[in-house]
Amino acid sequence: MANGKTTTDFPFLQHSRSVAHVNNAKVMFIMRGAPGSGKSSLSKKLKEVYKKAVSCSADDYYMQNGVYVFDPLQHKTAHLYCHDLAARACDNQRHILIIDNTNIRQWEMRYYLDLAREHNYDVVLVEPKTPWRHNIDELARRNKHKVPREVIQRKLDTFEEMVPLYYGWFLNARDSQTLLQLGRYYLTECLRKFPELNRLIRKGRSEDVAELFPGQDKLHCTAKFCDRGKVTNSLQYSRRDVIRDSCGKAFHLDIIGFMVTPQTLGARVKLNKAMLSLYDNDDEMTDEIVGALGAMSLKAGAQDKRSRKGKHSAKDQALFCPTYGCGSRAHITLGCAPGVRASQTGFDQMEIIECEQQAIRDPTLAKTVKNETAYFRYYGNGRSAIYLDKSVQYSTLFTGFY
């Protein structure tokens, strides 16, 4: 036991929903830790759970007729051998890879991280939870390849923490494409229902909606932007027990609607309590957004005679203002206009949330149209939101993007 947890207490080993998700995704497990810390046991357990996983280890290069014969002069060659194994597995579309090396320093992982990004693998860093993982005496005694004590101590001393570009919930490739197609369907409907929005987005062009907002192969909802540790408190965030314990865990993500602006197409996300405990993004309105909203003419295009004057009912407020406060910025970027960065989607969603609040006080500020599955609302100046009658749920994996 270590801190009350067994050494195999990882969601991707014990949590049935997480195991099912990994089996339907592309995941690269990267082992980290000093010799003797329990990596081999963990790797063996991973191979028991994921029987089709490809294991890539520099140690395998030294095996001769079932006997480990280490040659320090072949160290570089052994790791190039491991690189080649991983690259061929990715090229062959093998779904689960296990990189079973010590990976003490960041540069030692860079090849595999670049490979994962190129081939759209989710990366899960795995460190043993054994109580002796930092105990030099136990490590020297337990490591099976008789690595010298001074070498182990050097690895402990040079171990580098790894903070990703961001943490988030990642959809697999198939669900990413399904959600992208659903978003484009509602975008098409939205453009058809609101001619002003159509003019602002198309600007006289006749491209397919896929060309208006080019999408990505893999979609995600950001939980925390870290910029590899440069963002204030991002290192502390990555050290939190709930974050470490949740990496490699599957969560159901609820899509409650979509949003459209001339710059972005996004899916709106409703986070549950467990997901909110992992969420750490700024959902406050910035001065720039407030100023932009102040300059907007929200009444543009809002002359819908069917709109009621006065305040909305409580039912309408729940429908047309589905997220506010903590977690309200949670979204999935489905596509951006050429030259627009994906981070713009969050700012656009915050603007729409403020538009929703204003329209709650004065319903004449929004045009509303209903079809068989959703309400469509246009708030003017290219801001539109789609509110689904029933949320759509997708399985996601919580981890970091490196």
C-alpha cells in the first residue's frame, strides 16, 4: 500500500469504463520512474489488461535467448531500437502502446510525445505508486538488472516533472468525427434560419460549411491550460492528488448545444460535479469582452414579432441560459475560420453567455426559432446559439496534451 492506495490503483487498470474507453481509442502509456520502482510490474499489468498492446522497451534490445545482457556501449542503439518499434506500431495503427523506459528527463520522452501528436494518440504518463519509489536503498535492492546505486541516485536527483500544454477530456477519433458532423448539421440549419448570420459568415462565398470552419481530427474539452508550467499555479494544479488520480480515467461528457460566430464553431459542454473538480479555467468576463459587448448593437436582427416583451419565465431561463459561473466556459472547438486560433472559441462563448443574460432581462434582444431537436437563437452581430432538446453524451479520457 502507498498512501492508502494499492500499487495498481489506476483508473485505466481498475475502472471498467476507463478500460472500455482505452480499448476504443488510441492511447500511448509512457512509464516513468527509477529502476526498481515498479515500472515492470505495472507494464506487465497493462499488458494483461490490454492484450493487444504493443510494448516498446530499450531493455528488450539486450535480451539474448531469454537472458538480459547489458552493454553500455549499445545504450544509444537500444533506444533507437525502441524508437523504431514505437514508430512502426503507430504506422500500423496499433491502438495501445506502452513505452517502458525510465523516461527520467523530458527530452527522453520527446520522441514519443511527438510521435503521439503526429498520430493522434492520447498520452498517459504512468509513475509507480510503490512506497519505495523514492527510497534509494530499496531501489538498489529491488531493481532486477543490478543497476548501480549511484546511477539510481543520479536518476532520482535529475527526475523532471512534466507539465502538459493543457489538461482536458479527449474524445476518440470516431466520436470526434461524429460530433463534428453533428455540429456542422446544426451550423447549416442555423445559417438557413438566420440570413443575417449567413451573410456575415459566408461574405458572399458559397463554400461547404466544412470549408468555412475547418475542423480537427481529434476533439477535446480543455480543463486547464498550463503552457507546460508557465501559467501561474499550473505546476501546483498538476501536483494535486485529484489530477494525478484522474489521468487516464474516462468521463461522460454532455454536449448541451452549439455556438456559432463568424470566427468559431463550438460545442457547449455541461460539466458534472466530478469534472468541475478538475476544471480550472477563468470563466470571468474580462474587461475586453465587457467592452466589446458594450459596443455591440444587440438589437440588430432582433425584430422577431413572436418574441415576448418582459422577462423570460423560469423555464425559459433554464433553457436559454444553460451554463453560468464555474464551468460555463467549458466547450469543444469544432472549427475556426481561417487565421483564427482555437482559443477564440472560449471568448466567443463568454460573449454569448453575456448575450443570454441580457436577453433574459429583455427577450426582444434575441430571435428564436425551433425545429424538431433544438431551439436556435440569434443575438445579433453574428452571435448565435443552438440549444438541444436533449443533450448528447460522449465518452472521453482525462489526461494531458504534451
